[in-house]
Amino acid sequence: MSLGYFPIPYPDEVLYSVIARAKSRLGIEAARTFVFELFGTIHIRAVLDMPSHLDAMATALPPGYPWIHTTGCTCPPEKTKIPG
């Protein structure tokens, strides 16, 4: 399933914040519902610094989203708390 909308990150915004903004803008109140829509499972934990399940997330992002490539979903390191 693909979400019809997912925000483009601001230059200094981390992935966790982008996900929170998407949930808010889509008007989805239940966190479990949104997690399932985005990742295809509710058995996932939100972690600010080390994002995971990016390939699962890629299937839910709108076609043409900047982080989706033929090899899967690539979250730029600056969108995490991983030291550069």
C-alpha cells in the first residue's frame, strides 16, 4: 500500500520528525495505525538515531519520493543522529 502523501524533509530535519509530521498532516490519530500503514507491521520501535525498516517504509512512500532508489530506500545520514 502506498501513502498518498509523505512530506519532503526540511534541510535540518531528522527522519523521526518527518514521520511525526506525516502522521499529523495525514490526520491519523492512532499511532499503531500509522506505523502499520508506513511499515506494514506494528512490531517496530521508534528510534531517533538509528532508523530501520527503511525498505518496508519505501513501499509505502509515494512514487518518486526522493529517498527511493532501485536498490531500496536510502535515508541520508544527515537525517539521523549517526556521526558523519
